[in-house]
Amino acid sequence: MANFEYIALDAKGTETTGSIKANDEADAISQLRKSGLYPTQVVPAGKGGVSSSAKKRAKKAQSGNKKTGVGGRVKGKVLMIFTRQLATLVDAGLPLLRGLSVLGKQEKNRVMAGTINHLADSVAGGSTFSESLGQHPKVFDKLYVNMVKAGELGGVLELVLIRLAEYQEKAQKLKNRIVAAMVYPIIVIVIAVGILVFLMAVIVPRFEKIFAEMLGDKPLPAITRVVIGISRWVQDQWLLVLIIGAVLYAGWKVFSMTKGGRVAIDRMLLKMPVFGPVQLKSAISRFTRTLGTLVTSGVPILQALNITRDTSGNVVVANAIDKVHEAVREGESVVAPLEASKIFPPMVISMVDVGEETGQLPDMLLKIADVYDDEVDNAVDAMTSMIEPIMIVFLALIVGTIVIALFMPMISIITEMNNQSG
């Protein structure tokens, strides 16, 4: 047996060097892979060996990947653009390794650029693309890795990459739509709270001094006394208010981290009067598109259901998918557990039933996703059109109440001044 020097990547994408005894280069690569390493360079010891510059690079990588950015996370939009560009290059006939090298050079995001370069090194070292992706779990989730693996096994990697790009684009569009709809009420709420704090902490105390000077011991209207009482309490107990807010927030976070708490919160989100329909329809769209894309790409149904459950984003929906997984594993229909969950509308269940009967379930799931993408758009528009007048009326009531409370004593002051001048 001969000694071989190597440079390899571990499961976290960190570069490492070492030596190994093996019959030949192929045996050395096989041993390294079995030990969980992904070799990028394997050469006989004493015959040029691994270059000193390569060793320095590996030691530098072992001390941390801060400069390359490997190991960090990237935004969904960055990953979406990378997938679309890679799919276009591979579909055009460019070899995968060449495509990765081109994208690595032009990528401006530091973390993504470092990740792409490591992918290229790993593929050049003999690893499959899916194995290389698996070394970067913070960037590429299970859905991404398994779809690529299915594409490699089926010899249709370029087609799977195109499907992945389309999936990410539609998922990103849906996410942006929901986020944009949520921005408006959040901004209004923040502004409302800011106005209330300013009125209670600055304006009301000044009017209180004016009333005391001008009216003396005369009783103030009930609404004015209530507003002044709240203002005094805010000024005196502002620290307590902050502490109560912090405790409530911490309690909410702890409760949401428990299994029962997460279920209760997610169930409440699905049943909320205005936001609930958007949450439910987006969850159905995500479930059907993810499962349909995975199965269409060649991922086995049971494995696809597991991945879909992990990426559902809602515990209640995840539990329903888990029941579907159990039913399919026992050789039963998908329809029964979906219907028993009481989450999915009759139309979805009917379309899934038709898909199963005709053997076109993946295509039917993608059609459902397209339908519910439109449903989400309509629900978001409806939610926005409802929230706007509700917020305006809410602000008008609060600010109007404070203005009336401060204006009523002013009437008494003006009346008294007119009497004195008359």
C-alpha cells in the first residue's frame, strides 16, 4: 500500500489536508468518502504531493471561513438567481463544472461566491453535485439537495434545475406578496403607537397645566379626567410598561418554542378573521407546489412527503402531511388523511382525488398550486382593502377621543373669558 496526500472538504465545507494509505488513488478517494470527507485533490506522497500553497489554503480554511464566507446563510433571492443562472447555463450545454466556475467568478455576494467555489472544487474532486450541495445545509435545504440527486440519477439534471428555478421564483413571488401586504399594517401600528406616546407624554401634560391655571378647582369632564389619568400613569410607570412588554414578548417566545404552544399559535393563525385566509391559502400553495415539484422531479413519494412536511412552515399543516405520509406508507390513499385534517378545502381534496385516480397526481398538485397562487393574490388584495379603512377608523377614534378630551375644557375656558370681557 502507498501513502497519498489529500485535500478534502468536510460536511461543513471546511477544507482539510492529510495523508492516507491506499492501494491506489481510487481506493484513497473511496476511503475518504466513507469517512465523510469529499476529496478535491489526491496525489501520491513524495511525488510532487499536495502543494505547499494548497496546504496553506487548507490550514487557513480550517481556522475559519470568515474571508470566503462559506458556512453562512444567503437570502432566498440570491439563491433563486444562482439556480436560474445555473439552470440556463447547463440547459445551454455548458458542463456543470464550467458553469459553477463562471458563476463563482461573477457572484457578488461573498457567502454565495465562497459556496459556489467550494461546490466547484468538490465536483472537480470527484463528488457528485448533490453530495457537494449537501455540504452546505445552511444554503441548500433538503428539497434542493434531493431534487438535484433525483435529477442526477435520472440523467435530467438540467430539467430539474429549471424546475427548481421556477419553484423558487414562484415561492419568492408569493413570499414578497405576503410581506408587502403585512408592511402596511405594521407601519400604521408603529406610527399609531408613536403618536399615542407623544400625545400622552408631551401634549396632554401641557394641557393639564393650562387647565389647572385657567380653571382652578373646577371639575373637568369625565373623558378629560380619564385621558389625563392615563397620561400620568404612562409618565410615572413607563419603566413598568417596558418591563411588562418585555415579559410578554419573552413569554410569547417561550410559549411558541414548546410543541403545544407552536400548534396553538399556528392553528390560531389559520383561523384569524382577516389574516387567516391568507395564511391557509399560502400554506396550501406551498404544500402542493413543493410536493408536486419533488415527485415530478423523480423524488420518491415518501421521501417527498418528509421534505414537504419539514418545509411547510406551519405545524398544523405539517401534522396533516405526517398523517398523509403514514397513510401512503401503509398503501392507502392520500385523500382520506387530507380530508380528516379539516384544513384543506373540498376543491383541493377533489382535485387530489382525481389526480390519484388518473395517475397524474404530481401534475394535479402543481395545478392546485397555480390556482392557490391566484387565490393568495386575491386574498391579499381583500385583506389590504379591509385593513386600510379599519386602521384609519382605529386611528381616528383614538386620536379623536384625545382631541375631544382636550377640547372640551377649552370650551369652558373660552366661555369664561368671554363672560369676563363682557
